[in-house]
Amino acid sequence: MSSITTSEMRKSPLLPILWIAAAGALLGAGEKLVIQYDCIPSYANWEGVTALYKKVSGVTVPPDAKGSSVAMLALEKEKDHPLADCAYYSGAIGFQAARKGLHQPYKPKGWEKIPDTLKDPDGLWWTVHTSAIALIVNTKALGEAPVPRSWADLLKPAYKGTIAYDDPTWGGTSYTFVYGINELMGGGASNFRPGLEYLSKLDANVSSYPRESVYNAVLRGEIPIWINADGNGYKMRYADNGPVEVVIPTEGTFVMPLVMGMAKGAPHPKETKKYLDWLLSDQAQAEFARGFFLPVLAGSVPEDLAAKFLPPSEYKRAHTLDLASMAAAADALKKAWLDEIRGSGR
Amino acid sequence: MPLALTLALVVYWPLSHLFSTLFTRAGSEALWQVLSAGRYRTSLLNSLLLSVAAAALSLLLSLIPAWVLARERFRGQGLLRGLISLPLTFSGVLVGFLAVVMLGRAGAVPSLLRFLTGRELLAGSAYTLGGLFTAYLYFEVPRAVMTLEPSFRRIPGELDAAARSLGAVPLSRFGRVFLPIAAPALRATFALAFSASLGSFGVALMLARRFTVAPLEVYTQLTGFSNDSVAGALCLVLAASSFLADRLLSGGRA
């Protein structure tokens, strides 16, 4: 008898709705919140950063699994009924979101210490940390082949089927790579030929263009060479003890700023401003460094961590890209990539 | 009543919203764009062909297991049924992940074959069209078995016995007794498997390299380009195809 009642209750569509309502009421009543879109716990140590903030302030910043593009899309869809207080993006996408009028200006404490190229003059977005595009190499999975040192190396037949980079229509990191490699090969904001030519040669060695996080696949050896943010590679090597080497290619690479913006119509403006101030404090900046993303404020990397990054001489080859032209080229370059590299879809 | 309310809220309301965009300029332009040659139409054709093939083969493969489960009595039957239906509980992304673990570059199957034969066989085959198709079968066959079994159970055993006593050989019993009775169930199962494949997204998300299917294109247009109208038009065509398949194939049953 009792089992019948339970199974009937389970079938009622009202019950889950009640649960959600109850959970929502609890959250709303019990604690102070700041909602950040794109707050992926395993990325850039947001897990550690938000836990630390909870400890020092009592305010909860819940995890959020949207990537940059999806975060911007959500802000756009919710423009009339904003739910988010702030969002975190890879640089060009944050720039684009600001352009679309999805942000309100705010200049957090410590603003003046951020280099000019890494912030919007009106405070519509600013960098919290940076990462450089690098080759993340699982040396064990690579077997006999030597560790590649340059973009040219990657075109050698020895690396057939070993390389992956994320679909640039999915992730901002990969868009930074695609835009950057075009510039490095001699292209520009209106001329994508040189980049696309390199990428279509590279295509012969690429095994997949992932549209989900492949961090674990690289660690396991399914993907021996991943073109991605250097911080992810350091994390594999030092936090997960993987057989991983991070390589800054000899021809040079690109710096990707990762930025914050305060959402227009943020439902918790006071708490949000306090949180955004804190993200630029020494404490928060050092915590980001634990996820191996380089804090935007110089000198906030703890000494034990500094030794784990490649020496600064290597990073001399990392160039900053112009976010305005990068954002302007986004749709056209992503479309060209889709048509020419991913192909007709057959 | 709660069911009707939920359906109205989460199915018909968004669907009508989508449908109404057809009558705006942007909406009808997008529909035209999707149906004329190019990447979007390719994705739709790929989706349709892949779903028809997956539905047909999974129907064929499910005949014997469904028959055995429906007509025979043996120990461990419940366990077997449970094992067969297990893949149904996996989401598409999980099935895609499984395909990578089994048939990827460093997958279990290629590693085993390398150990046995000393050669590289099937490594990375998860990312090919064959791999994608195999992954579709992985969740379509159990679905087909589970929908066929109850209808097979309803076929009266006496008919088969009578045909046998009249001297019919197995092949003609299959063609003249079994098929006419089971046809509606077979058609309905095909339609269901077809619709499920058409809407499947996670597997292609994980495995497709160049090949694209319509749900994947919806995702790319939405996340990569905020292109609502094309994504919406693709959804409409998908919904219409699935509705049509259901009407044409299992409409007669009710």
C-alpha cells in the first residue's frame, strides 16, 4: 500500500516543482548571494576563489557551468528580467557583451593598477587574470615522437591524429588561438587567409575539435597535444601529477585576458560591487594563481607557485591581442572557420 | 490535468512561440535559408538519413531479443531485460564518452587489438561516421527491444501453433502469420527510434568531427553566433519530421 503511494507521488509532475520552489525559498531567505555567470569550479580555480570569499564575507557565489559565449547569450535573453549580477568571460567575448549594452560601468578598487590595454576606460569590463595559449603535451601518450616546440612542428606527419583544439564557435580560449594564429601568420582583422591556410594544413593532424571540456581526456592520453590555456597544462602537471609539459611555441603566442563585467540591472548591486572589489585584492589574486592563471596585478603570485610557471623569458614571446578588432572579427572568422576547417558537414 | 498543464507549459507554449516566428520576415527567411542548399540543409539531410538507417538497423537487431524476452521463460530473464535496458538510462553525452573510452585513440578496444595482433586497429574509430552510427545503435536497440516486447507478448501463440499444424514452414509462418500481426508494432517502434535519433544531440556533440547533424547545428548557431532564427527554423523542421514520421507510421494503430 505504502509503495503504491510513493510511486504515485513520484509520478506527479508537481512534486519536483515544489522541491525547486522550496529550495529557491530557502536560498533566498537564508543567505546573501552574488550570481556570476560562467563560474566553472574547475576553471581558473573559481572553486577555491568562491569558497574563500564565502569564508571571508559569508556571501555565496554559486557555481555556474556556462562558458563565455553562453553566458553572454543568457544575459542577452534575460535583458528584460536580469538574473545575473556579473559575468566572467574570455576577453573578446566580454568586450562584445559590453558593446551589446549588457553591462553597467563599475570601476572596482584596484582599478588603476590594471594595465590600460587590459580594461575598458569606462569600466564596462576589466581583466582579473590572463593566460597564454600554449601546447599542452602529454609526453607519455606521444610515445616516440619528440615534444613539438613550434607551430611549424605541429604540421609534421609524426603528429598525425594527436592534436586537438576546441571548436572556436564553442570556446573563447580557442577563438583566441584561431584569431592569434592568423595574426602570427601575417593575416589581420579583415584577412583570414594566412590563418585558415595554416589551420587547414594543421587539420591533417587534428583528431577532434571538442565542444566540451577535454581536460581529463588530455590527462588520460586520449588527446596527446591540446592547444589551450597554459594554466590548464600547469594544473595537469602540478595538481594532477600528469606526464604533461607546457610549451610556448618558438614563433610566439598570444595572451588571453579573462575579464569581468557587472551586469546591467544586477539584482544584488551592493553585494556585487563588494565582490568585484575583492576579486582584485591580493588575497583573491593569489588564489587565482593557485589555478595557474596569471593574476592581472603584478606581484601577487605566491613564491612557491611562481617557480612552477615557465620562466618570464618564455613569456616574452606572448603578445597581447587587440580586443576591439578581435571582437569585431568574431562572427566572420568563426563562420569562415566553420565552413573551411570543419567543412561542409558531410 | 497536471499532465495537460505541464505539457501546455513546457511543450505547446514554446512550440507555438517557435511556430509564430514563421510568419515574421526573419523567421521565414531563416526557414528558406535552412531548406536551400548549404550547411544547414546538409545537416538536416544527414540527420534524416542517419536516423532512418539507425532506426532500420536497430529494429532488425531488436527482433530476436524482443521475441525471446516475450515468448520464452527462463531463469535470469528479469536480469537480462534489465541489462538490455540499461543503456536507456544513459544520456547522449555519456554514450559519446563511452564510445571515446572504448573506440577512441587510446580506447580499450584498440588497446586490446594492439595487444593481440601487434597492429593499430580501430584506433580513433569513435570519431568516424561508423563510430557515430555504432553509438546511435547502442541506445536505439534497447529502446526498440523494450517497445517491441510487450506487443510481441500480445500475439496469441495459438496462431503460430495452428499454422505449424497446417504444415507451414518457419519462413512462411514468419511472413504470413507473424508479420501481418506485428506490423503496427514494428512501424511504431521504427517511428519512435527514428524520432529519438533525430533529436539525439549528446553523441554527435562528443563524436562528430566534420560530419554534422541538425541538433548540433542548432547548438552551434545558438552558442557561437546567437543566431536564433536559423536555430529556430532547424528546430521546426526537426519537430515536423518527427511528427510526420509518427503520423505516417503509427497513426493507423490508434
